[in-house]
Amino acid sequence: MREISHKLAFADAPVPGRFGDVFDPNNGGVQARVALGDRALLDRAVEAAKKAQPAWAAVNPQRRARVMFNFKALVEQNMDELARLLSSEHGKVVADAKGDIQRGLEVIEFCCGIPHVLKGEYTQSAGPGIDVYSMRQPLGIGAGITPFNFPGMIPLWMSGVAIATGNAFILKPSERDPSVPVRLAELFQEAGLPEGILQVLHGDKEMVDAILDHPDIAAVSFVGSSDIAHYVYKRGVDAGKRVQAMGGAKNHGIVMPDADLDQVVNDLSGAAFGSAGERCMALPVVVPVGEKTAVALREKLIPAIAALRVGVSTDPEAHYGPVVTAAHKAKIENYIQMGVDEGAELVVDGRGFTLQGHEQGFFVGPTLFDHVKPAMRTYREEIFGPVLQMVRADNFEEAIALPSQHEYGNGVAIFTRNGHAAREFAARVNVGMVGINVPIPVPVAYHTFGGWKRSAFGDTNQHGMEGVKFWTKVKTVTQRWPDGGASGDSAFVIPTMG
Ligand code: NAD
């Protein structure tokens, strides 16, 4: 069986003691096993990173940027292979897998401009004969812990900015689809990144805990589910680290009575069911405003859902593929049953979906619930599957309260032709990323990504300038070059420059 190894800066790693299964979601079998590392392996990786990092930090930023340019070109050359590999372990369709990698590459494009953003600040004559300047310096060694659902994009969100700013980076990707992160690290090396600056260590909780406790890792960036994000945040901060930890989501799409419903149905189909709903920016809750909107939307949604094609991830005609594991499929189907038990109306039931020739694959058919209520557990919790829940609201105020009061606050969208309503919504909604007639408002790479409430712990977003801030520390220098003459008396009061 294929074995997926770590990507380390040393060749004599001990034989792994534990392995995890990597499934083929299209067929349900185990296609590979991944080595799971331990504390001892992490210690060695950190030692290698410590040796390599000072020289990398001293490389002038335009040379570091050149590695980013080379890497971008290499990923583009290898896009088809990477997308197929990603799709074969994750289960998202190949075109969507390309999008996953492309969104990560856009962060690399941002990193190609790193000399510009690292320029620092300078004030001449901040006081008599005194100048003040500040510079951003790397933290040293950073680590990233990433989820299964974007094995291309999220490792690149973190590693791109961490490396471009002069850090060494240790990536602990999801053990469910670990191959693409390793391939990306190999391509980074081919692009000219020195050995030891990017290492990939596979593992589960044991490796995560080892990272959080390691005294030489200065910062940890985490993306995954909220309970684990909160745990990572607390344990990492306790150990004195800088931590950003992004969590789960329950994104709402508000549909105003004046919205173009055909467009909304198109947008919702992709945003709720694309990637089998396994996106933190999926739109699994739709909130039609007013009875007429609800009835008309439901009427249009049912045939649109019936027209969705669920297929193997290599099927170019498929709208979405299988979910990632049998356990995840069972979890989604349990939530569907829970929704029925809680009294929501199951309009389209995706349970029991099978694909001829792929009966053991982890497929879940598209599912629609209507009359979902805010008190229901299936509304409060993240399902992370191809399940769309309709929560009816009587008016705008009721609609804006739903995402605002939900414990998650990642993304939200409003569909309307009314600029005033949209503007009001964007200003008032208690959620971090807002789409106006845009169903999946993932910001471009030079802006930043991050939710609010239980969708993110810590106060710094991913990528863009927030990412640069996270992966660097500011040093501020106040300088004076006296002309040699005595400069007056000793000062016993706090200096002011007035
Ligand atoms: P997960 O929380 O199960 O795993 C994330 C990472 O944590 C993995 O690397 C995993 O190995 C590790 N991990 C798992 N259990 C652990 C434990 N008990 N202790 C320490 N570490 C542990 O998440 P997932 O299922 O891989 O990914 C899906 C989740 O990620 C969803 O909740 C989704 O909303 C969220 N997500 C959030 C964002 C965001 O930016 N907010 C983006 C993508 C995904």
C-alpha cells in the first residue's frame, strides 16, 4: 500500500510507529496510509528549522520573493496532477480542486510583493535630532495545523506568508488528505527554498499537542472545527505563543423580497452543495424574508436540487462528489435524522444515495429542510454536508438577527436589489465576512480572511496585511546621532519630544 511520509530536512527519520488510513472517498476503500509523527520527530524538525531560519531571514526580501515567483510557476505547471491528487483523497471534483489550489496560489502572488510590504515606517526628526523607524522581523519558527477541506489553499495561506516574511515553517496538515501538502513542500524546495524552511509533519492530536507545547515554536496558526480551535488557542497561548485559530461556521444567506430568485437559486445550489457542503464558507442556511419569498424560493429550489448531479470526483459533469470519510457521511446522515426528529420539514432527503459501480463510496445526496427553527440543534450546529436549511423570517430585522445571534460568525450573504438594505445589513450584521449578492464572500488574497465569534479565536486574520502582522513582530528604533557636544543635563522625567 502507498505510504505517505513526512517532508523533513533530514533523511534519517526513525521508522514511524503509527499510521493513519487515507481513504478513497469515491470507492470507500483505504488507498494509502500516512505516517503519524510524535514529539521526538517534532524535536528534530524544530532543530533543523532553527539551524536554517537565521540565514533565510537574512536573505534580502526580493530574493525570498523570487522563490515565491518560481513556486507559483511550478504549481501552475503541475496543476493537473495536484488537482487530481487532491480530488482523489478529499472527494471534491477536479475543477473544484483546481480552485482550492488556485486560491492558495493567490496568496503566493501576494507574497511575491513581500519586499514592498516589509518596508517599515520612518519618521525623520520625531524630536530634536531624533529619528524613529520601525521594522518587521520574523518570529523564528511558526507552525500551521490545517483541516481536511482545503488541503491546498489553507496550507498556502499560512506557509506562504510565514516563509516570505523570513520564518521557518512546520506544517501539520490534515491526516485525512495529506498528499498535496507534501507535494507543495517538494515544489517549494524545487523553487529554491532552502532545506529546513518548510517541513511537513503528519500526525493527529499527539503531534498537535507537541507543537503547542514546544518552547521553540513562536506562533501557531490553526484552521479546523471550533472546539479544537478553542483548545488550540488556549493551550498555545498558555505556552506563551502567538495563536490564531479559525473555527467552524454556519453561514446564512438572507433573501430579500426584491431579490432575483433565479439568480439566488443558482448561487445557492453552488454555495450549499458545492464540495458536498464541506466548506467553511458554504451557505447551508437560507433565510427568505416574507411568506411570498419563502414559497417562491422553495418552488424554484426543489427542481434545482433534483437537477444536481452527484458523481465521482473525476466526473467532469458532476456538481459535487463524495464526502471525505464514512464517519463524516454517518455524521451528516445523523443530523438529517435529528432534523426530522426536531420537527423540521424534510423536503428532499439525501440519505441512502448510492452511485452505481461505487456503492461503497461516501456519497450523500442533496438535502433540503424547510421550517427550521433557531432553537433546533441542527440549526445551531455545523453539519458540514450537502444539507440546506430554510429558516423563514417575517421581516429584515428578524432576518439580520439570525446570523447576528448565531454562535458562529464566519460568513453571511444578502441577496437584494435594494442598496439601502444591503448597506444597512453590511454595517449591522455581527459576522466577519459579508457578501452582497455574492454567495461565498471569501476575500481576495490581499485582503484578509477571518470570521467572528466562535469562528475565530485570536485577533488576527489570515493572509494579506493581517497575515504579515501575524508572522512578524515590530521593532521600533529611536535614534539620535549627537554631534559630539554635551547634550545638557540628565533627564529624570519621562522624555517627551514636544
Ligand atoms: P478538525 O478540527 O477535525 O481538524 C483540524 C486539525 O486539527 C487537523 O489537522 C487535525 O489533525 C487536528 N485535530 C483533530 N482532532 C484534534 C484534537 N482532538 N486535538 C488536537 N488536534 C486535533 O477539522 P476538519 O474536520 O479537518 O475540518 C473541518 C472544519 O474546519 C469545519 O468545522 C470547518 O468549518 C472548519 N474550517 C474553518 C475554516 C475557517 O477559516 N474558519 C476554514 C476551513 C475549515
